Amino acid sequence: MPHPQQRPPAPPSDQLRRLPPTALAAQAHVAKRLAPGAAGTRRWLRQFGSDLVGVRYRDDTANQQRLVTVELVVERRPLPPARRGSDWDELLVRLPLGGVTMRRQAMEAGACWDPDLKLWRMHRQQVKALGWLKLVVDP
């Protein structure tokens, strides 16, 4: 058993050859990264078409090999609906003119007045707590 602060010895190179190809690729140095259409990718572009994202040439010095790896799109699907936002997202709120009580409530809740936009900046959590979601405006 190795000393706790020492690394175990590296496996002999004949054991490395028995590793799955992905493990070999992870140990190899990336020599080139190419985008689809660049010289050195055309063969793969013909084979994989628009699914090709990129090609990497890796040098495996332990085994004296050059590995070619390709990155492919394997699935396309619509984006999920947009997230509604966290409680700490900042919203802009327009309070009715002359609403002194509402203005006081906004200040007590920690809202900040934006003189350029003439709107109140508040966190979503504060807006929900005051029941003012209908007063939120887009910038």
C-alpha cells in the first residue's frame, strides 16, 4: 500500500493500450482543434454533414499514435420554456402618481428609485410580497 501522500505508480504502457478509446483520447495531447470546413475536416464533413461540430487531432506519445476525434450533434429538440426567474431578479415597477402610501411601502421594502427611467427597482420577492406584479414594466 502506498504512503498516503504518495501517488500510486502509473500503469505500464501495455495496460494503457487496453483502455477504452475514450480513456486513450483523454490522455493524449490535443495538437489541433478545427471547425467544420477547415482543411483536415472535409472528410468528416462529408461523412457527418451539418451534425459535425468540430474535429480534434490528438497526439498519444505513449503509444506513438495520432487520434482523430469528432464532436457531433446527436439530438435536436426545442428549448424548454424560459425560466420565470428567481426571487432576486431585479424588476422595474411603475407606481401610480400620488401614491404616497405605495411609495412609502416601496422604500420600506428596499426599493430604489431610478430617476432616469422614472421607475422603482425592486427584487421580484419584494414585488410579490406587496402584490404588485401587475405594476411591473419592461425597460
